[in-house]
Amino acid sequence: MVIQSLRQRGFTLIKVMLLSSVASVVVFAAFKDTLVQERLSGNYQKDLNARLLAEKGVIERGQALKAALINNPNLTLEQAVQQVGSKLGTGELDGTSYNAQLSVNGDEVAIASLGQRYDDQAQARMVSYFKYTPPERSSVFQNAVTGCKGVNLAGSGLVDSYDSTQGSYEDTKTNNGDVNTVIGDADVVLNGHSPIMGDVKASGVLYLKGSSPVVGTVQSNTGIDISAGSGVRVDGDVLTQGFVKHNGGQITGVLRANGDVTMKWGAEILNQNRSELDIMYGGTGAFQSSHMQDGLHYSADRFNVNPEVEAVRVYDPSSPDYDPSNPDKECDPLALPLNMPSVIDSNNNYADFTVGAQTDYVFTPSEGRYIRGGSGTWSSSPADIYLFQHLTQNHGQGNAGSEYVYGMKNMKLTSDGTITIEGGDVIWLVDGDFKMTGHTSITIKAGSSLAIFVTGKVDFGASGIVITEREGMTDSGFPSLSIFSSYSGQNGITLRGASSVYAVIYAPVTSIAMRGSGQFYGTIRGATIDATGGSGVHFDEALKNFNLGNGGVVTPAKLEFLGWRFESGEDYQAPDEDDE
């Protein structure tokens, strides 16, 4: 029995050893499997880190490219890519990095970013594609009259529009002669008999006095005051965030006011388009017994509802250094006074230039010379004018990328002197006053243009005339005559006399006075506009295509995501091009 017991104990020991061996094999197998799984997980984590780093590089460079295009709308796609450049960056984890680079192919840009974890242990290259849409531009000259701080049309001149690219004024005249102000609390006063064939928008109060009719919508942020009268006063709608005082005459559209409304005897709202309500107002109403719609008096609750009229824009956000606290600058989307020193050097050695009695002078883009009354020639000089970066001056010189200009201290045309502009686009830089007196004339030949930059006053005398043989824009995109004034005093530009003139006038920080009976074709933008007599303004809608500097950017450039793909040592399946 003892021997049998010992044998059983020995066999039990053998079984335990066998079971321990099997368990050890199982444990070691499990350990090995766990080690493999850990390494696989680690490699996957590294690959995932590399992918995320590659994506980070694409996102970072994409955001930088978008910011560059928004901050400087004048950059081309190639210039923006060059400015942004490549980027070497790191991640939050140790041993992570990315290298993002950009390339351009037509209107598409590719951002290729290589993400890495522990250098070459894990790498992933992501390539994303974007389509570039350039900024949409429009001219700052969208209206017949823009008086930033106020407009006073006190004469009998007609304000309307036409399109010089489609024909003459008589053949193409339309009702788009809009008048507006852009600075807070800037009033528009329509006095006498100055018919407006277009919309009128005032950031301040809009006064319709005398018998001035408006064929279009009138809109104000502060209020609208229609004087006593008869007949049609507004052939359109009346819209305001403030009050309305309707003292007489007819409104053919509807009346909408966020504030109070007062209507006197003889005041009517015709609502010719049959809108649901003639009138809506958010304040109090004072009406006569005849003021009703379908038997319901205008004082009823149905009409006493705030229409939430939108505001007239009282600033110009297209200004390159927009600041609503600075009204002068907000009247000046081209930032002219700020940049005039780059156009006309204050330390110049310009001399006065005068064309007087029995003197005829001719300017071409390259040379000025006497035809009568003098001798000698004058060669233009190269310059870089920031406003013309989107235009190419027709000057016939070797350096196509520069403008060629004539600099003078004061420019005076007196007695019976004449000046002729021919041969292309002529540019004058006047560091002083520009004045025409006597029976003088400037003739701008067909296909040519004259651009004047002036720091002093501009005075077109009563007998001086400007003849443009072909109104509108030249083939190179310049208006026949354009005047850019940085003068900041009163009466910086004065137009007198009975002769008509075609011009673009941009004088954002000075007042413009129209004192004669001559007709003005083109567009006017000034701090204030004061027109008396019979001066009419006929807006050339072709000038909406006159693009200058940064002004007039309507929508910024856009980058539209097209698709992506990954490239790495792993077996990633790239998407088909059709799927992108």
C-alpha cells in the first residue's frame, strides 16, 4: 500500500508539471499575441497621429490663404500663395510634425501636407484641392450724386441716368439717377424744382421741398419731410426708420415708418401696386378723416404696426481701413487724402504751368508741346499711382507697368488759351490749384482721356469749357475726364457757366458747388453737394465698371473645397477624381 501510494503521488506530480507546462505555453502565446496587438495599436496610433498632423497642416495653410485674400483683395492667387508660403509645424505630442506646401494650377490651388510621428516611423501625406473665385468688384461710382455729409439740390436741374456704351444721352436716358448720403445724420434737401429720376437715400433727414418730384423710392434713417404741395411728390415708396411728415401731394407707392407719421389735408397714399396696406407705422399717427383704406381709418391698429424698415448704410465698409468713428474716411473708400503723398510728393520741385492769351498747347501721354504762343517740349515722367493698379494706361512707353504723368504746382488756363488732350491717357499731378478763367477750353480727343490729381481748389470758370469728343470710358478703362481732389477746405470744387461737361469727380473731404446752368454728365462724390440754378446731373451707368484701388470690392475672394486624398506607406485607397 505504501508503494502504491508513492506511485500515485509521483503521477500527480507529473500531471501537475504537464499542466503547468501547458499553462506556460498558453500564457506565453497570450503574451506574444498581446505584444503583437500592442505593437499594432501603437503603429495604428502613430499612423493616425500622422494623418491628423497632415490634416492640421492643410487646415492651417488654408486658413492663412483665406486670410491673405480677404486682408488684401488686390492679391492674385499666385501672389497670395507666395505670401503665405510653406509651413513647418509641430503637434502637441512629442515627435509630431507637419510640412505643408501650396501650389497653383490655373484657378485651383493644392495644399499638400506631410504629417509625421517620430520622423519616418509613421508618415501620411494629405493633398487637398480648392477652387479660387476672385473678388467681385464694382466701382465706387454707383450713384449720380453722393454727398457724404449732405446734398442740397436747390435749382431746376434734372437728375437721371444714361449709358454711354449704348448710345447718346437722348437715346438711352433712364431713371437710375440715384442720390444718397453715407455719413450718419447727413441730410438731403430737394428744393425748388429738381426732378430726381431715381432713388434717394439719406442717412439723415430727407426734405422734399418746393415742387421737387422723385421718380423712385425715398428712404431715410432719421425722417422724411414732404412739404405742402399737389400732384405726385414721390412716384414710389416712402421708407424710413424715423418719422414722416406728409404735408401734401401724392405718394404713388406705400408708406412705411418705424416712427411717427403725420398727414395733412391734401396728402395722399395711392398704393398703385395694391399692396395689402397703404401705410404701416410704429409710433403715433395723426391723420385727417379722409385718410383711410377700404373704409378703415389709418389710425386703426391694423396700420399701427412697426414695419422694421432697414437702415440706409451710413458707412462704406469697402474702405481699406474702415473706421466708423472717422466720417471723413468713410466718405473715402479709395483713401485718397491718406495716399495722396504717394501720388504727389510733398517735396516735389514742380513749377506753375499757365496757358494764356493766344496760346495753344497739346498733351499726349509722353509729351507736351506748344502749337501756338510758345516753344519747347515737356516729357512725362514715370510714376506708380495706386488707384490705377487695375488699369493699364495707354501711354505708348516702354514700361507698361508704370503710369506716365506731368507734375505742376498750380495749373491756370486764362484768356483764350486752349489745351488739347490726344494720343491716349494723360495724367496731371497738380500740387496746388487748378483754374480755368476767360474763354478757355480743354478738348479731349476721341479715344483719349485726362485724369487730374489735385491738392488745391478746382474752379471751372463761367466761360471755360471742356469738350469731350467721345463721352464715357476709353478702351483702356479711363473716363474721358476724371478729377481726384484731396483738398479738405470749403468749396474745393466749383463748376460755373452754361456749358456742359462730362467728368468723374471724386472729392470726399471737400464741398462741391454747381453754380451754373450747364449740364453735368458722369458722376459726383463729395463731402457735400450744393447745386443751384439749372445744373442737372446725368449719371453715366457705364462708370459702374470704373474700378479703382481697393474701392468697390463687393464680395471677397473665395476658396471652395473640391476634394482630398491621402498618400502614405499604408494601403490607403485614394478617392476617384469624380468623387472629389
